[in-house]
Amino acid sequence: MPPKKKKAAGTPAKGEKIFKNLCAVCHALAGHSTGPALGGVAGTNIAAQDGFGYSSALSSKATLKWTDANMNKWLKGPADFAPGNAMAFAGVPAAKDRLD
């Protein structure tokens, strides 16, 4: 039997830097800004935070959860994940950066 593949792990310190450089312009962890607060969204329903007006494109995904796979798809290409969403961001092309 072949050995199980280890799940790839990101580097939190690198992820924090990427967040500050790419995301913090519009997002915070604790409160809504131009974009919704992002702290603690992992595992929650998409477009479900109270007090933020989501686009209909993202709201149409509200029955899905922010799983690792969905977060990866969103970060790779928001316009591909939810065509017509309001986020003016092309995405994070490097898989390693998305993992971080």
C-alpha cells in the first residue's frame, strides 16, 4: 500500500504578510469595511455575516461553506468562483500563496 500523502500546510507568518499586502486594503479581521470582516469565516456559510451587503453573485453561494477547497477556488479567481461578484480583485495566482 502506498503511503498516504501529507496534506500540504501553509506558513501562517507568510499568510499574514500576504493578507496585509493584498487583502487588508478592503478587509479587516474583526469588523466590516469596504469588504466583510474575514476573521473566523472558515467553516461558516458563504455570504452569511450579519451587517454586510453581499452581491447577489456571492449570496447565491450562501448554501455552501467556506471550506479549504471553496476558499482556494475563491482566492484563485473570485470572478470564476462567483461570476458577477462585487470584489475588484483578480485573485492570488500562486497556489503556495493561497495555502499560506
